Amino acid sequence: MFKRVKELWASELLERAKDPDATARVVFRAALFGPDHPYGHPWDGTPKSARAVGLDDVRRFYHAAWRPDRATLVCAGDVTRPTLSTMLDEALGSWKAPATPAAPPLAPPAPTGPWPRLVLVDRPDAPQSVIAVLRPGIAASSPDVPALGRVNDAIGGSFTSRLNQDLREERGYTYGASSRFSVSRGPGQVVAWASVITDKTEEALAAMLGDLHKFATGGLTDDEIARTRSQSRASLVSTYESVESIASTLAADAALGRSADHEARASKACDDADRTQLDALAKRFYAPEDAIVVVVGPRARVRPMLDGLGLPAPEIRDAEGNVVP
């Protein structure tokens, strides 16, 4: 069984390297955090790490990670606490924690640069280029996270965002341009990206950099402030429409070390965020001047297009994010 699972895992990793979008997500982490940082490698591993994992490694991880003193049970539905307690005693009563206490989870440090940088990944047969602008992000514990969600919605987190309206609707360079920020115990990443027509790589990247610069220096418009508030309220409603969604949200909060009342406090902070706070976050997280620009595409065609954008000399990386000499 282990051999078959390991072979399937290795095959999936090889297939990942053929997908420019998946390759870009791997390179994001490697370029921003570096190989020695916990966030500097893909969560599903690399071909090299997959080859090195043995059955004993899996057993050690299981015994270290799957223990009741490291677990949080989240339940949402038509059930009372006494009934649930009885069910848990019957199902999990024999699950005992080891004698050695579990180590508390640690928040990894923020990435330290250097930047700005240009990273180019050669995918000779890729039908499109992936362009991305990458910056250090924010830890889940930061009080700025709720308001940053609104800022992200304005620039790239929704269909009506600036990036999508410009690169897709106005210019026709892509089927969609977007942005997101990772939510993790330590500071993660903020990234804007799009898969674009290869021959329009230069124009698309110039447009993305221009949109980000204008957003960071000029802030949100009146319409964006109103629209993102409405979007956040609608998202809040959808979160509590089903017991599955409620449980998923609370489980994510528990995994991130958030308090039980996090969602109530976060929704108020998101709704209360004013122009001054939103504009400050736009400047802090989306200014492209000190970002890492990542381009995944046919190197021979793309490299000449990048020379006219005033970016640093490119560092060449492979599909796993390793620097190519």
C-alpha cells in the first residue's frame, strides 16, 4: 500500500511541473522565503523529498502529529453538548495523549529579502505565460487581516476588481487576473497574478505593475470602499448558510490559533475599516516597486520582452524553484 501511494504522489509531483500555474505557485514560495524557511517549499513536497520519504518517516509523523492534545474538535449542527460529549466518549475515549507534552506550534519569521527581484522560469512549451507580483504578507493574528481582505477584493479578489477589469475586460490579455494573500501563523505572501497570452507578456506585466502602483499610491475609490463593504457582508452571510461552512470556518480559526470569538470581532473590524486604514494597507502590501516579479513561460520568447520594463536582471529558476546556474 505504501509503495503504491508513494508512486502516485511522485507521479502527481511530476505532473505539477508541467502546469505553469502550479509551477508558479511553487516558485512563489521558493523565491520569497528561501529553501530554509518552513514556507519556502510546497506543502505537497518535491520530487526529491518524495523519493526520500520512507514508511518509518510516515509512522513517526503520524505519532507526533495525530494526538488528542494537539487536536481541536469542531462541531456544528443540531446537537447538544451533553449528547456530543457522550458520542465523543464512546468514539474517542480510548485516544490518549503520549506522556511527553506536545510542543506548541511556532510562528515562522517574516521573509527578509532581498527585493526587488525578477525571477524567470523557462517553460518552453507553455501556451501562455504566468506573470506575478509577489510581496511579504501578514500573519493570521494581525488585527489588519479583516481590513486587508477588503483591500484585496478591490485590487484583485473579485471579478469586478481593478486587475481583472483591466487585464481581462479592457485589454483582453487573460481569462482572469486576481490577487490573494495567504493566511498562516507566520507572515505569508501577497501575490497578484494572471495567465496571459505569451506574445502580450510585456504589455500585460506593464499593465499589472501600473495598476498596482496606482492602487498603492492613490488608494481605493469611493466605489471600491462601498463595494468591498457590501462584498464582505455578503461573504459573511454565505459563511453561515450551512453547517459545513460554519464548521470549516471555525476549524480554520482553531488551526491558526485564533480565539473562539475571532469571527465576531473580525467581521466588525472589516465593516468598520475606513479610508485611511484601507489606503495604508494598499500602500503597505501592494506597492510593486520593492516586490518580486515572477514570470513563467518560454524563456527565449519572454526574456526580450522583459528588458524594456526596467526590472532587475532575471534570476533563472527551475520548476521546483531552484536557482539555475
